Amino acid sequence: MSKIEVNAIEPQCGTTLTVGASGDTITFPTGTTIVNNGTQTGFGRTGTVDWQTSIKTTSFTAVSGEGYFVNTTSGAITMTLPASPSVGDIVSVKDYAQTFNTNNLTVGRNSEPIEGETFDLLLDTLGVAITLIYGDATKGWQSVNSNEVINQQLFVAASGGTETTSGDFKIHTFTGPGTFTVSCAGNPSGSNSVSYMVVAGGGGGGGTNPQPSGGPYSSGGGGGGGGYREGKTSTDCYTASPLNAPEGVPVTATAYPITVGGGGAGGPGSGIGVAGSNSVFSTITSAGGGFGTHRGATSPAGSGGSGGGGSGNTCNPSGSVAGSGNTPPVSPPQGSSGGNGSPPNYPAFGANAGGGGGATAVGVAADSSEGGDGGAGATSSINGTPTARSGGGGGGVYTCGPKGLCGSGAGGTGGAGPGGPAAGSTSPGNGQAGTTNTGGGGGGGSTVGPDGTKREGGAGGSGIVIIRYKFQ
């Protein structure tokens, strides 16, 4: 074996020095120290870093090829990864004081992916050490000596509406228009989708337009409940309604506009009610409740989330026909159809109106002595308290039964408005309004006997949007 002893090797001409030939193995004996005072190409790194002797106690930006002892005893710290990294860049970090579990270290990705994900890495394990090497623009920084990145639980983080918590779940309640802003979309190990309940505004009940002496007399149909849609994530634990979809909505880090539909106005003494307005969150739209009709209507009651009730009608057969629910159709259905009112020339005591449809039950058709009840709504505890919403409005009444008693339809459970007079009453009255932020339909107006006063239908209740997700 030949041996050459020199203090320096320089190229004979130019500035490029070639050591060995292609395919050769160059061996540096154990204990050799290689000092790099310039730049190098082709060697890459060996997976090691130069550990810095200055302990980091405040946020800082890392440099490729360096390792850091980080002390979070006094509070959480952020280590920002190098900007515009090259393949092979390497950074290491170690929990110096065994405090990452109480005061976390956030590894800021600086616009590059970490394990292919677009989130900052949160190190929250006591005593953890991790080495990150930059692979490419697709996967970005990857861990080579720890599964902290792969197994890290990330939860949805968001703001907007009225915020409350229930155990490990956060709840955002919107009673009016707003924005649900997601700052972290989470991951499957933590949470990356949300449960939702989207209720539209209820429809307005129909009014009445009687004649002061003799017929024709009539009563207003109840308004339909606002469309009711609910989806519960597989990890959630609250009691959902029967209309629950078997999954929530996946989210991304963006701002979601929230629309909360208003309730439709009640019909004036000579008019039909007004349909409720839609409520919207992400891909979920709930349709406003259908309106109730009145005596002079020439077409059926309104269709919508739930259908409106037909009027007690003595003028046109179409006005006594109820509106359809689940319009437009979705699955599970967002509501039910309304109940029919009494048609023209209904025998014996006939001018009573049908109830509006509710989220889980159809509105009841009128009979000879009573207006039809509104259909039942849906009950959910998504906000921590079992609450019924989207009930149909009760139908109004004109004629009374054989004993002189008459009754407006009761509002369906779920914030719906009863019809004009109470059951057993002989007094006329306006329909009552659906309850605010329940999507309940308004009650129909009632005249009760030869009363010449026009009676108004009740307004529908406004809707609501509730969003819920696991946040820890």
C-alpha cells in the first residue's frame, strides 16, 4: 500500500480537485476530523446536527444543520423552520427541562409542509426529541427518529357565534347571520369534521277574510316548520334527533358564512302567510317552512322544509290543499307535509284549517269542530339541552262542534304557534307566532262564528344554526 504525506493538495490547473474515480470508495479513518470552511456539494448530510450550547428560552428561527435544547419552563415557545429549505436540510430539537407537556413547543412550518400536512407541529410530550429532514415540496419536513408527527392529535379550532363547551366538545350557536372561521382543520387522530344542526325559518300562518253576516267564513292554515337538518360525527356523544345523518361535515381552514333564515310573516286578514327563509352552513341548506293559506287562496298552501296547512275554505278547492314537505328533497328528509283544511261546502260545521307540517310528523287535517294540530318537530341535545324545533303551526277555526265548543289547532312541539283561540274557546283571534330561533310555524287566524273582523296569521319563528366538534 502506497502512502503519501502532504499538508495540502491543490489542483494543478483550475479550481476543481478530483479525488478518486467514479465508483471508488474513499475511506476516512476512525477519529478523523473533517473541517469544512467553505461549501460542499454531493456529500449530503449524515443525519447528524451540531448541537448548540446556548439553551433556547424564547421563540427563534432554526438554521439547517443545528440542534437545539429548548427550555419551556417559563412558557410556550415557537421554533420556526428555515425558509426556502433545500433537500437534505436538517434540524433537531430536544425538550431540555421536561416541560413540553405543560408548555408546548410549536414547530412553525414556515409555508412548507410537515409530513405532507399544512399545519404547524405541536410538541406536547414530556422529554421528546425529534429530528426533521427536508425531503421535497410534496412531503416537506419529515421526522426520521420519532413518530410525533404521524401520531399527533390535531383538533378542529374555530371561532364564531356564541361559543360554549360541553366536556371535550365546543359548540357554536348562531341565532343570526355570522361567520364560522376555522383556523385549524385538525386531523383524523383528533377531529377533522363537525356535527351540525341547521334549522330554517318557519312559515307564516294564513289569515282570515270573513263576511260580517252570513257566509262565506273561513280560517287560516298553519305555517310549516322550517327545514330541519342534522348531522352527528361518529365521535360525538350527544343524543341526536331521528333525522340525524350518520356523519358530520368535514372542514378546512377557511371562513364559512352562516345564514340563519327569518320566519315568514303571518298572512293579513285577507292574505296567505309568507314562507320562511333558508338557513345555510357549508354544503347544508335547510329550506324555509311553507306558508298557510286563507279563504281566498286559489292555489295550495306553500311547500318547503315542511308544508303549510290548507285553509278552511268556502271559495276555491285549491286553497284547502296542504303544502308538501321535504321540498327540495334531501335524505334524511328535512320535514313533512301539512294537513288539509275543510273544502267548500264541507258538511256540518265546516270551515276549519289544517295544521302545518313539522320536522318529524305531518300536519293534522281539520275536522268539523277543530283546526288541525301542527306536526311535531325534532328533538336534539346538540347544544347540551334536549330541545324540540321545527314544529308546524296549528290551523285556525271558524265553526264549532255540536256543543258550541271549538278549538284552533295546537302548535306542534318544536316552537310552533297555535291557531287563534284556545281549544274550547268561542272567541276569535289572530294566530300566534312561532318561537324565535326554533323554526316553528305560525298559527292560522280564526274567526269563530259570524265575526266580521279580519284575523291575521301568526309569524313563523326564525331559524338557528348550531355547530359542534371535539376540540381537545
